[in-house]
Amino acid sequence: GAVVSQHPSWVICKSGTSVKIECRSLDFQATTMFWYRQFPKQSLMLMATSNEGSKATYEQGVEKDKFLINHASLTLSTLTVTSAHPEDSSFYICSATDRGRSTGELFFGEGSRLTVL
Amino acid sequence: TQLLEQSPQFLSIQEGENLTVYCNSSSVFSSLQWYRQEPGEGPVLLVTVVTGGEVKKLKRLTFQFGDARKDSSLHITAAQPGDTGLYLCAGADRGSTLGRLYFGRGTQLTVWP
């Protein structure tokens, strides 16, 4: 149990376009979902925390107008990279906590590789 | 702010050798988790330690949580090429949002056959 799925796995887009990445909890209701960015062979950098039905909380230095997060239901959160530029190319990962567990364990998606040309 | 110091950052060893990865902090964590990540995939949870002094074993992997819940270690015995990956420690702060973890920098382990 506790499967988190991300889509798409990889996406290539032109500079200036917007890209949406979905994060779904398949077999549980996610209290909170987290979005991370990761550069090659480096650790995860938390971008924002989102709770269903409320505005996301962004980490310092993360532009909320550039990285739009919507958490419309207990099983779906989306990250939209608006007006993407090559420097936005990265591996984006989401994670979720299970509403039914109190330990705070995180379940990660498979990640989405974004390449902006 | 990097709350968790993970070392070493890179580790390259031969098959059969033993290794230890350390995760240290000046902060107390309510729990600490270890993840392993392969290229192009999301991290996979290996273990969660909650109690100070706790030791957990997962086949050839031994995880220890410090008595003061400020540090942890991961020891791998007789490493195999399949152990290659990025190992991440992450601590949970009782005062933070449930699930908000503070990640270490990661240890990139390469095991050569």
C-alpha cells in the first residue's frame, strides 16, 4: 500500500511554455503533499508544502508565481511550472503523508524529469 | 538551513567491503528515516527509527538512532553492486508539519564488482 504516482515521468518543452506535473496517492488519502526539486546526485530540496483545499506554503527562495501548486483533492496535487526556462530543468519529486498513519512517513512518487529547451 | 549533516558525500568501494554512513545534527528529531534512491526514480524508504538508542537491521543493513535522537548511522556489511545508489537520511521535527522532513545532503555510494 501507500503508492504515490507522478505523471508525466519525463517531459521536454520549449522555453516560455508551461508544464503541469501531477502527483496522485493511489491507495490512500494524503493529508499533505510535498514538492521537491533535485539536481543530479544531490539531495532533495523542498519547494513547497500543500494541504488539500488550502494554499501551498512555499519555502524561502521559491517563486510561488512560477511554481503554481494546486491541491484540489485528498489524492491529487499538481505542480505547474509557468513560463519555463532552461534553468528550470530538473527532477521534480512529490511525496505524501498518509492520513491514516501518525508516524509522518513519506511516500514518494517516481519523479518527473523536466527538460526545457 | 541544513539541519542534518550527512557524511561522507561520496563513497566508492569494492564488493565485499563494509561501510558506514553518518547523519549528525545539533537538533533533536522525533524520528529519523533512511531512504535509498536510484537514478531517475523517487526515494524508497528503508527504515524509520523512533526511539533513542534503537537499532534496526534489514538484511545486511544496520541502522542506529543515537541515544539523544540527534544522530544516526547506516552500516552496510559485505556491500554488493546492487547497493549502489544515493542514500538519504531525513529527520522529522515534532513541531513541524507532519511529514515535513529535513534531508541530509545524501551519500552517493558506488560498489564495484
